[in-house]
Amino acid sequence: MNTQSEKGRGQPARRKEIVEAARLIAAEQGWAAVTVRAIAARIDCSAPAIYQYFRDKDAVLSALAAEGNMQLDLALDQAITDVHGPAKRLRAMLRTLWDYSLDNREICAVMFGFEGQTAHPGTATDALAPVAMAHAASDLLAKRGSGDNGQDLADRLVAVTYGFIGLTAGGNFPGGRDRAFALFTETVDTLLKDVGR
């Protein structure tokens, strides 16, 4: 097996095509159907040809997770454009995380470990919450005169959000998506109201 670094492998357009094929197969047939052979068939090449671009299936899924992280970061940045106040920014980012995750379930499955998947390399960091969310949480704590850690608050909020998203995405939330969202919003409001007190 080629141990060459993933960065140095293959043409970017072909790599992107392989990653997109994996996403489409997962969206249409579920993750059990995503194999190197199925990806190859989807883009009309041989299974061994995939290994010219990726070490194995996990490397394909890691690339999908990395792409998802970039998309989510962009969506989070756009969500807080012209939103003033740290609590409002946090709510906007959490709502975006909710929407993005449920609208892109196949990507988020590999990003966050939903639907029986494990989170893939490249998505794990020392924190759950993105930097922008941690900054908004720090701003909120400072505004309320609290010396608590902004990253810790942001991570708590994201963990709660992931819990709601995971149950909703799996179809396991009693009452479905609308009830889950209502309770999620209420929970976030309660957590933010109690911050720094």
C-alpha cells in the first residue's frame, strides 16, 4: 500500500469527484453501501485506481469531513454577519450548526460521529466548538462580568446541540424534528440566561 501523504496524491479534481461520490452514495443508500468498489463504480473507474488518490476508505471519509468543516465554518461566519451582541451571535451559530447538520446528515455523520460512524481524523481538535463560537462565548462572559472560560461554555453549548442533532437525525427524538428544535431552542435560551450567574 502506498504510504505517500494524502496531500501529495493525485489531481484535486479527481479527489473531489471521489469524495463527492462517497457522499452521494451515503445520502442515497446509507453508509453501509459506501465502499471503495462502490465509489469506483460511481465514477466509472477501477477500485485500485481510487488508491492512487486515497490510502483507503477512511482517508476518503476524512477528506469528506474536512470539506464539511470548511463548509460549516463558512456558514457560521455568514450566520453572524450583521448580528450584534454575543448571545445573539451564539444563538445564530447554534441555529446554523443545527440546520447544517440536519440538512447535510451524510457529511455530519463522518464529521461528528453520527449514525454509527466515527468522527474521522482531521476533525478532532482540543475543543468541540469553533473558534468564532468560543470568542462569542468569551464576549458574553466578559459582558456579564464572569471569569469563566469561553471555550468551556461554547463546548457545553455545542455538546448540547450535538445531542439534540444526533437524536433528531437518527429519528429517535419523540415528536420529531419540530419538537426537538423547540426544546433545543428553549434549552439554549436557558443556558445562556444563566451564564455568569
